[in-house]
Amino acid sequence: MQSQTEIQDQPPQGPPPPNDARSRWRPLVPVLLLVLLFLVATRVPIPIFYALEPGPARDVEDLVEVSGERTYSSDGSLFLTTVRVDTEVTAADWFRTAVDPAKRIVSRDEVTGGMPLEEQKERQLREMEASKEQARIVALSALGYPSPEGDGAEIESVDEGAPAGSVLLEEDVIVEVNDEPVETTCDASERIGEVEPGEQVELVVERDGARESFTLNTARNPEDPDKAYVGVLMTNKGFEYDPGVEVKFDTENIGGPSAGLMFTLALYDQLTPDDLTGGREIAGTGTVGCGGEVGAIGGIEQKVAGAQAEGAEVFLAPSGNFDQALAAADDMRVVEVANFSDALDYLEGRE
């Protein structure tokens, strides 16, 4: 008998069993995405933005060293204030600034002026050196010491977008402004500042051993719109200043011109028997000009916050920053100063 193979219908096959590994990871995908977003938000800088934050306040009385003249100590402090620039701003930093008025996010170009960061730092250090020299001259002049002499104002750099951009060159030496002789950078700044913004100014410069004349249309000074400027950074040529007092300011790596007022006050205080501080903790900021005028600065909110953190009782603010400083201060008194004399009047109790 032949055997017969019995063929039975097989039940239909269902879908393949799920991949066990893939199934286990699927619920974790949203968590991993959140972790990735968190890392990006907190660790990855946005290269076109920087953050301005309160920097440390330094007692200028400790930074000034005088030799060749008797000095006097003070019971209080005169603080210069600084701004810390964070160059690695993340998305998370944006949210933190929303609840911290002492911090501010700005474009990179607002800090660097479009220059490479290292070049901008070098420029700020040069501005600090000029600020210290100016503070020395203003303080000693107020005390009756002789004035400096020089051979003109040498151009160190030119702002290409300013009136001088296509006319003046680095190493040109300004020797006359509007038919008035120029011996120092102060002379040049004062003469240019005497004209109204937009008016013309006549300059005579020494270039390659010869004198050349130029007529420039001035513009409004970005730091003081009421004053004219041509857009050059100057240094003294053949500068001679021997008041018989040697002054050193130990500023380490602090840059910029905004400590000029506080340097001037600290030096003046050390050379006078009366204590300008009166035992108070006094902070402040502002550039100081040739005639003692106090100029506006940037980062005023951060500097006020830094002064308050140091325990300052009084903050000396340039007229151009007074409203902002007043709004940023809590229980610290803010005093408006337009020039060095205003600061002296207040500190000596004449206001």
C-alpha cells in the first residue's frame, strides 16, 4: 500500500515580532533630545553675542604710588569700577539676563567695534595708559604743578568711518589746529572741541618731514554728541613733563579710559592733607579730559552693580550717565559730576 502524505494547511503568518532593542530605546528618545537641547543651550556659545556683567571694584588708593612728595593716607576708599565681558554667551544666558538687570547681552561688534578681540584689548590697554597720564596731569595741575610740553599730537590710529578716515594717516603729527599751535594731545582735543559738530576744522600736520594742511568737516563725537571730533586716537610727540613728582598706577590688565576720574581723585587725595573720602566708601567712573571734564562711559549699570556689591555708599557718575546710574542704584547715593571740580566740591563738602 502506498503511503500517502497528508498535507495540512498552515495558519497564516502574522507580522514579525518587534525588534526588542529598538522597542527598549524608543521611550528614551524624547529624554535624549531634551538632554541634547539642554547641553546645546548651556554649553554652546553664540559667537555673535557677548554679555556685559559687573566686574570687580578696586580701591584706587592702593593702586597709586607717589614718590618725590609727601603723601597722606585716607580712612575710606575710592573705588574704580569695571565691566566683565563674557565672550561665550549661550542661549541659557539670554534667559538669565531677563531676571538680572545687572547683566546685558550685546552684539560682539558693540564691544569690539568690529575689530578682532585681541586688537581691541590692546587698544583698551593703550587707552588706559593715556587715561593714567591725563589723570596725573589734571590732578597735579589742580595742585599748582607746572604744565607739560611737547612737539605735537601724533596719530596712533584712524577711524576709517570718521572725517579723518580718508585724509590723515598713522604717524602724522598734528602741530596746528585752526592756526593755533599744538604741543600736546590736550591742545589738539581742546582746539577741535571748540568748533560745533559739522563745522570745518583746519589742521596742519607733519608727514614725512614736511608740513601739510587739511580741511576736515567734523562730526558729532559718539561719546559726547555735543562735541566735534575727527576720529583719531592720538599720543604725545616729544612729550616732556617733569613736575618733580613721580606717579605710578598699578592697573595690571585693566583696560579702557573710564577710570580717569577716580585716578585723578586718588592722586589728588594722596597729595593733600585733608581726607577726600571722609571715611566713606566712594565709587565712580568717567573719563577725564584735558580741562578736567568728566566724560560718559559704557556699562554704567554693571559698574553701579559692582560698586553696590563692594559696599560703596556713594557713586560719582558722569552727567552723560547720571540718569542710567540713578535708575540702576538701590540704596547707594548717586552724584552727578560734569568735571573734576564738581567731584572735589562734593567730596570736600562744598556742594
